[in-house]
Amino acid sequence: MSALNIPQLVAPMIPRTLFSAEHEQFRQTARRFFETEIAPHNEKWAAQQHLDRNLWNRAGELGLLCCTMPEEYGGSGVDRLYSMILMEEQARVGDSASGFSLHSDIVANYINNFGNEQQKQDWLPKMATGEVVGAIAMTEPGTGSDLQALRTTAVEDGDDYIINGSKIFITNGYLCDMAVVAVKTGKGESEAQNVSLVVIEASRAGFTKGKPFKKVGLHGQDTCELFFDNVRIPKSNLLGMEGMGFIMLMKELAWERMMIGIICAAGAEFALASTVEYVKQRKAFGKPVSAFQNTRFKLAEMRSEVQIARTFVDQCMQLVLKNELSIEAACTAKYWVSDLACKVVDECLQLHGGYGYMMEYPIARAYLDMRPNRIYGGTNEIMKELISRTI
């Protein structure tokens, strides 16, 4: 099946009721973009390890970037269902290269929620048009999910900070024009009180980028290491107040984890749809693979599990719209749905037989691309620990 032959999703058992006509109109715009400008070039993105830079500008022209940001800062001021639609349509075509959601729904949120008026005016309109690509830099070599163990420092020098350290596994890192960076300012009584967030422009002297990582999957995604060698930034680049970074990170991580749940639910639906199409066409022992009882039972199991994930994620989104989503629900959406998606993709690959291991088939790419969802955004083991604390 070619990248342009996008399978029709299996009809849900429980109809979705989240979206209005305006939402569905936006979905059609996003769908056309991913089907015509992203999916046909998956092999190119994988070879160069990032999208062409002009696609960020194209996404901005279509209103696909930062659409939930206020209109006065270049956004459309719409609800997060629009963000959900963008993630679903990206997953629907098996695209793992574009980092639009991280840019629009994580980086932009930090600036909009915690930045001052000048920072919002400086960055958000350019992010909405694609003129500026944003990254978030938290993870460091050796620290993983432990955000209190940061080693990247911001030392005061008059009206400036001097930044030293490095960050690893940074999505949008190679193409980024700016990054929101977690740093250690070192004045609080506890490690958590020493964390601050600063905006660092990629053009600053001493800010360098490593080559995109050669990853197991996500071959087209722009992911690299960032290095800060005596990078001087003005104190006006501080987001919020000094020492408040850990609190800001905790406030935004719930939505980031919800995003992973959305992507994984949609990714599982895509994997199931691809497999249903394949087993109906592929023959073994003189009849379609779909005619075997084992195949039918596996498809029934997966359809049921995918529907359970979809129902939970949609219910969580209703809570997101009311600002009532709990930390433990977001953690559950992240851990349980990402675990399920990996299980579904594995079962789907098995039903493809030997062809499932060939990279020309979407299920092979999905098998590689789905796996890191159980790691980033906080490992699933960390999610279980956070959930257990609420019991």
C-alpha cells in the first residue's frame, strides 16, 4: 500500500460527539495538507531526518500552527479540539516527521501562559506563521525524567544570564529558531525551587546543534542534542519568575501527556484500518486472510480495545475543555493508551506476516514509530508512580 492509499478508519462502535461543523471543516484542511504535502514524501523526510523548512511556512499559511493561541498573537483563539484534530490527521496518514503539535501546543503554551506581553508579541505571531520554529528543551544526558536533577545552569552576570550545559532528545531541535530551556538558577532551598525557564534564540553565540539522531523509528522527525557554551541572554528572556520553572513544567505536562494519548489512540486506529484493508486483500491457502477465525477474533479484540481507548480519550478531552482534567487521568491516557497502541501495532504486524516486516508497508513504520510514546512525556513507569500517589 502506497503512502497515498490512506485506508478508511474502521467505523466506531460508539459515535463521536465532540466536534462541530467548524471543527470538521478544519479537519478537511488538515487532512488535505497531510495527504498531499506530507505523506507522499515520507521516504524523503526519513532520508534527511527532518521536514523541508518551507513546510512550516505552508502550515502557517493554512492556519494549522498555534491555532489555539489568542487572535491578538496570530492564532485563531479556538479550543483544543482543533489541536486534537491536527494530531489525529497526522496519525491517520502515518506521519511521524512533523513536529507541529509540539511547536503549537507545548512551546507556544509556555510563552502564552507564562510569558510577559513583550515575549508574547515577539514570539507567538512568528510561530503562528511558521517564521519561527520552536522547541522545548528539558531532558539532559543522565537525568531522563528527573527534572529536578538539571545540570544546565543560568548564572547571573549583570543584566544577563550565562547559560552552560546541554539538552538531549530535543524534537524540532535541528530546525528550531528558538527553544524554551529548563535551567538551574540555584537560589532556592530545594532542587525544585532552582529550576527556571528561559527563551534562547538559536542565533545566540555559543548555541550549537548536534546532527539529527539516528533513531530506531521516527526517522523523519527532527530530533537532536542542543549545546550551550557560555550563551549570553538578557534577563528579559526569563519566562515568569526565577525559580518557578518546575511549577510551570508540572502545569503543562498534563496536557503534553494528554497529547500522547490522543496521538496513540489515532495511531492505533490507523494501524487497525491498514490491517483490515490488508487482510481482506491478501490470500493464504486459497482464501483471504480475513476469512480465518484467528484473524477475525484478533480484529474483534483490537476493534474493541481501540474503541475503549477512543472513548476514554474523548471523555478526557471533554474535561480538558472545561479545565477539569486531573493529573492521574492525563497520566492514564498517556500510559495506558500508549501501551495499548504498541500492542495493537504488534498484533497488526503479525497479521501481515512477512510483509509486515517490510518498510514499504505502513505497519512496519508504525511498529517503529509507536514505541517511543511509552518513554517520552515521562516514562510509563513514572506515570504509574504518579497515579499511585493519588490512591
